[in-house]
Amino acid sequence: MAVASMTDVDAALPGIEAHPHARAVLGPALPGPPRDGAPARLPSHAYLLHGPAGAGKRRIARALAAALLADGAGDEESARAVLERVQRGTHPDLTWVKPSGAAEMLVSDIDEPVVAAATRTPFEAKRRVFVIEAVETLNEQAANRLLKTLEEPPAYAHLVLVSDRREEVMATISSRCVHVRFDAKPAEAIARVLLAEGRADAEAARACARLALGDAGRARMLASEEGRALRGAAEGYVRAALAGGTGERKWVDLLQAAKGAGESAGELAGERLAQELELAPSRERRKLEREAQEGRRRVERRARARALDSGLQLAELWLRDMMCVREGAQELVYAVDRMDELEADTQAHGAAARAGVELVRETRTRIALNVGEELALEALAFRLQALDGRRGSLVLGHSRT
């Protein structure tokens, strides 16, 4: 990749052509010589890449980091070497930050890796780039630490913040960044990929793609054995609750499915960490083993929490689909492979669907605030059971007190 080609937006940022807003914002900011007497292009000190999960934000963030770090590389071979090191995550002037807390970004994730490091000049490149994932999970202390760097960044420092939920990013952080919007992938495109990869038949691929809400990675998960188990548990939970089957304790199935997702993620993380330990000096191995064990536990907790929230979202989408069926808008249904079950549930409990959606959303918020998971799911099951066309608003109002 020649240095001159960095002026070609599509070449420098592969995949950006699918996101017109992101292309319009990032294209003029890519480093390169002035064009036709125009002033030199200067990238912003901070960008907020936002949009649904799976839209390609992280891939573009890495490509943007490569473009910034390759500026001034001198020749094609040197620019290609920069790109390869950025792709491997081994460039000394690139810092990539992910939350270490089970549900939030901690001060320790930001303080030394970003705030302190930003005060030190680059090792090799003209710039230092800091990519911070899931910036909406910054706790108040971590956000306050990052704020000073955002307000008074060194000229060589560039921060690329990434968020799947822009509305949850603290206003003090969001307002100091250039916003770069990424759009969800069309469900039809995601379904074609699932079908081409042999992950599901045509009907299931359509359902997984629609239920994923534009997130291709989530669609693949839903089409997997683990995803099918989570979806079955979520739909079984809400259907049993609506039918008055709270004695079946279907919430236990949902908790078990989430636990299984956490364990699977922990096993994968453990395998990666074991490979890293093999290369570590023997004198540091004991310390690294302790850190690796703690890191694996954090991965398991995060994956379990994400899976449980995804399960509740699937329950919410089931109720939403019931609303569509009740209003005669079957073409808007997401779970297109479950039409018979949806129509049966709608006929029996359709009047409860709208209030049920609000109850599920409320429960997702409560669990995110560390309310006991099993207790919250059990309470939700009883509230869903109590809903009907006459009492829905009454129960919903009571649940918010």
C-alpha cells in the first residue's frame, strides 16, 4: 500500500463505502498532501465511532489507526509494515483498550494506558493512537480521568472511541469528539452471508438476521448451537410466563444458557492466555498465571452478562412480534421461522404484549444495575403472568413504584 494511496479513502479504510456518513467525515481527515492548493488535511484529536454492533466500526478504527501511524512512513514497504503491525496489535504507538470490569470500564483501564501514555511522545511514528472500545461503559471516575486528555490533548495524540450505544456515552465525553455514524447492515445481506456460510437454512437465516438488528456477529451467534439454545430458552421463558406457567421456573433455563455462553467464552480466553504464557519468561510466569486466571474470570462474567441481556432482548422481541401479528403487520415480524407459535401466542395473550415489552426493558435495566438476576427474572415472570388486556397498564404502573 503506497503512502500516496492513503488519499484514497476506500483503499485506506476498506468497507467504509457501506457507510456514507463515516466516509464523508473520515475521508477528508486522512493524512496526506494538500490537493489543488487546499490546506493540509489535519485529523481531529478525537473521534466517536458509533452505530450498531457488527456494523464494522472496529475494523475501520484499526484501519484509521494504520493510516494515522503510516503518515510519513516514507515508502510503500514501510507503510505496509505499519499496517501489518497495526493489524497484529504490535505497533508501539497504538494502544487498544477494552473494559476489564464485568460491566464497566475501570479507572485502571484508562489511567496508565491512555492518560499517562498520552503525555509521552511517540516511539516510532509521528503520532500516538488510542482506540477505546465500549466507551459507553466508562464509569464516572474513568470518564473524569479521560476528560482532561480529551480537553487538552498533545498534538501527536489521537483518540478513537467506539460505542454500540451512543446514547449511553457520557455527554462530557461525547461532546468533545467528532461523531462518525455507522449504519446497520441490511437483514437481507446478513441472511445471505449466513446461508452462504452454511450456518442455517433459508428461513432460519432470515430470522437470525432480523433478530440480530443489523449485527452480523450476533446473527452468527444466533445461528450457532449456543445461540439456538439461548433463543429457545428466552422464547420458552416469555411464552411460559404469559401462559401462567411460572411454576415451570423457565428463568432457570435462561440463566443456564447465559452461564454456558460465559463458560464457552472463558474457555476460548483460557486457550489464548495459555499460548501467551508459553512465551513468557519463567521468572514472570507465576504472576502472569494469576493475572490470566483473573482475566479469564472477567471474560466469563462479561460474556454471561451479555448473553443474559441478549436473552432478555430476544424475549422483548418476541413480545414485539406479537404486537406486529396483532396489528396485522406480519411482514414486520423478526422471528419469521416461528409464525405458527407467534400467532397462537397472539391469539391467547396479544393484549399483554405492549405492556410486556416495557416490563422486559425495565428488567434489563435492573439487572444492569446489579439487581439479583434470578430474583429479577422470577419477578418478571410473575408480572408477565399477571398481564392481560384489562390489567396490563395497572400492573405496569405498579412495577415502576
